[in-house]
Amino acid sequence: DIQMTQSPSSLSASVEDRVTITCRASQSINTYLNWYQQIPGKAPKLLISAASSLQSGVPSRFSGSGSGTDFTLTISSLQPEDFATYYCQQTYSTPPTFGGGTKVEIK
Amino acid sequence: QVQLVQSGAEVKKPGASVQVSCKASGYTFTNYGISWVRQAPEQGLEWMGWIRINAYNGNTHYAQKFQDRVTLTTDASTSTAYMELRSLRSDDTALYYCAREYAGSQVFDYWGQGTLVTVSS
């Protein structure tokens, strides 16, 4: 199975801060990388697919980049509703695997 | 609008089985697959398996970890997917989600609300 490692596991940030989360795959996954946001008590929500394709309705302050083994999720200006846990997921091979998550907390 | 509505919370004893349902609406059920993902308390997301849906039957693919204990099925007449997990253990206590995916991509664009399964003696 492909292992996905996210860093950091948690971070504290203020509203309007720029936030960057990284995800590393244990082998090359091309751009078969997705990002999800999970607000406490809610199901995950798909933000970005194929490393950089923003889902319909997702604010443009979210962006994704990377290919191969290293990927980044960036929130350009953190908003109150963005405090959540973020997961990366590889879909290059079965089983699809998730990173351990990055919890974004209010500073 | 697309919705996946799951059945309610369950409490089971060790060794028992549980079946969770996931009723889809707002799209053509047979055009998409359904995967099941679980989340133990304060833990991350774990993929359990996937069923490809068509009008006659569904091809399945299970995570090796659950291969011997899980069965995924669907009822196209009611647009409902089912996940059965057998031989429950305490570490199966988790939120179980169904999620829609397209063409085997395993990109989950819609999720159910989750079903809490508690395994306790």
C-alpha cells in the first residue's frame, strides 16, 4: 500500500494568515492526489482533485499543487470557517490511502 | 441535489454483525460506485471497500484488512447500498461513511452523514 505522510499534524494560525500543508507519498503517484476538509462532527468534503483541480463551489483561496511524491495545499487567507482537519488521499493505486490529517486551529 | 442518507447508530456486542445502509438520491444510482470509509474516534480515514453499481450486479473490491469480514451490496431498485461487517471487535468502534465515486476513480465527491457503530460488551 502507498503511505501518505502529512505535515504538520497540527498548526495554529490566525484569520487572514497564509497556511500551507504538505503531503508526501511513499512512491510516485503522478497527480492522483486529492484533498478533503473535515469540520468536527461532519463528513469530509472534497476540496481539490487531481492535485490542483478545485471543486465547484470551493473558494478560490484554496489551491493545490505538486506531482510525483510531494504535494501542497495552500489557503491564501485563512477564514474562520476554514478551521478544520485536512486530509490528502492518493488514488493512484488500490487501496486508496489517506494521510493522517492536519488539524488547523485558531491561534 | 445529491444526497447519501445513512441508517442510524448501532450498538453491538463483540462477535456480532452489523449492516449499515446508504440511500442515494438526486442522481442516477447506477452511473456511480459507492465506497465505504471508516473513522475511529479521534483517528484518520480508512478505506474499507468499493462496489461498482450497475443494473444487474456490482463488482466489489475490498481492503485486504477487511477482506474476510465485510460484504458490500446494493439494491438498484431502491438506490441503496449496504455494508455488512461481521465478527465485530471493540476496535471496530467507529463512524462508518459511504461515499460516491465515479468510474472507479475513488475520488469521493459526496459523502453520507456517517453511522456510528459502537462495539461493547
